[in-house]
Amino acid sequence: MSKKINQIKLNWLIQRKKALNLKIDYYKLQDKVDRVTSLKLKLDHINKSIEKIVQLQDNQNSYSIDEGVILDIQNLTMKFGGLTAVDDLSFKVKKGEIFGLIGPNGAGKTTIFNCITQFYKTPHGRTFFVNNENELVNLSEIAVHNVIKEGVVRTFQNIELIWELSILENLLIAGHTLYTSNFFDHLFRTPKYRREDKVIRAKAMHILKELNLEAYTHVYPLGLPYGILKLVELARTLMTNPSLIILDEPAAGLNEQETEKLAQTIKKIQQDFKATIFLVEHDMGFVMNLCNTICAISFGKMLAIGTPEEIKKHPKVQEAYLGGE
């Protein structure tokens, strides 16, 4: 009897071991299945990302920009709730020109600037730009903080200098994108950092000299004439090696002499630094005398585009902006 009981126990232990082994094998198999499933999901995600990138590249490659054009705005529309600030607007800016955008308050001028520089993201329309590497890019697909790396910089209606820093230091801050040295290099002032810093400081001094601002190198902005501060903002944009400089009402608040000096400086930047200028301004005399091409808009829609003489003679522009009957 005892032998039979022991045999039963042994059989039970054998069966239990087999069951445990099966259970272990099941969990091992389940773990493998889970891993395969996880890998499949990751691969599906990667494939979708690749397909999206290829599709974007195909869409971009299927579009060619006209020769000599640096910025091509296509069917740009921007809505805020039920308000349409920019309505299916299209125009082109030629490389090396001074392009003016005019319109009354609320016409959508600053909104257009914000869409170009990606402060505003809109699914309506495309913004093509020939960057510093002479590559065609769609700015709409670029993050706002990376637009500057493509060669697009801007100023704002209000002075945006850092008052606690000298004029030179304000320019050096703007040149941070030129550094390739890392945080460690900056912290310990490594030879690499010192070499780069020397080059960038020399660049800042060159710009100040070219714009006749050398006398203000170590001066703080607070208390300086408004016209000088506007010139410093222009100088700061040049630190990033821009292809396109966007100016939002640069002559606002300036007297006649300061406005003339600003116009001369903008022309100098266009010629000596080979930059394209795109500006918004309410001073019609300033725009007409400075710009090569002018685009007139009203309520976010195009009224006319052409040379200053063509804009002056355009009936709708005369009525809306120049006091035509």
C-alpha cells in the first residue's frame, strides 16, 4: 500500500512538473509574442513616418520656384475664429530686392509676417523659401525656432533690445547660432570656444563699423535716441547671416532725419550684405522712395502689386491709401 501511495505521489509530482513546464513555456511564448507585437508596432510607426517624409519630399520636389525668387507665398489664409485676417493671398519676393507691404491698420500685414516666420501656424497655403544653402524649403514645415537657421530674421514694431546689455553684447547674443562649441566649451572657455568667440566678436565689430555705430559699442541702450536703437536692431539681424530680413514698421516713431538715415542704412544692407528686405510701413513716402516692389492689401486680400510708379497709378490703391477720389 505504501509503495502504491508513493507511486501515486510520484506520478502527481511528474504531472505537476509537466504542468509547470507547460506554464513556463506558455509565459515564455507569450513574452516572445509581446515582443514581436511591440516590434511590429514600432516598425509600423517608423514606416508611417518614412512614408510621411517621402510624401513631403515628393510634394516639395514637385514644386519649382521661379528663377530669381527667394520667397513664394502661395494661397496663404489665416483665420482667427470667424475672422479671416489673411484671405488666399499669393505673391513672390525676388532675391536682393526691397519689397514693401502696405495696408491700413487691421489689413493683415503683421499676421502675414507671423505666418512667414511661423509664429502663426496655418494649414492653409504654402510658404516656399530659398535658404542660405540655396535649397528650396517650405517654411510651413519648420519649427519657429529653426526658421532663423534657414536665413529668415525679423524685427518687431517695438524695440526688442536687452537693456541690461551693451550694444556689442546685444549683437553677440544674436550671434549665438554661429557657435558650434557646446555648454562645456563655454563654461570652461576652451580653445575652441575662444577661437569662435574671437571670430564672432570681430563680426559684430565689423557690422557696427559698417552701420556707423562704433561709437556705441560699449554703451547701454537705455537713454539712446530712438533712431539709434532702430539701427542697432538692424545691426543685430545681420549677425545671423540672413538671406531675408523682415522689418515690421521700421520707421515708426522716427523724425524726418532719422527716417532718412534708416532708409540709407537699409539700402546699404541690401547692397553690401546682399540681403533681401521685406518691410511693412505706413509712411508712403518712405515706402515709395525705398522699395523696388510694393504689394498693397486690404482686409487680407490683394489689391495690387508692382513698382512704386505702378502702385501710385493704381485706382484702388489711390482710393484706399493715397487719397484718390
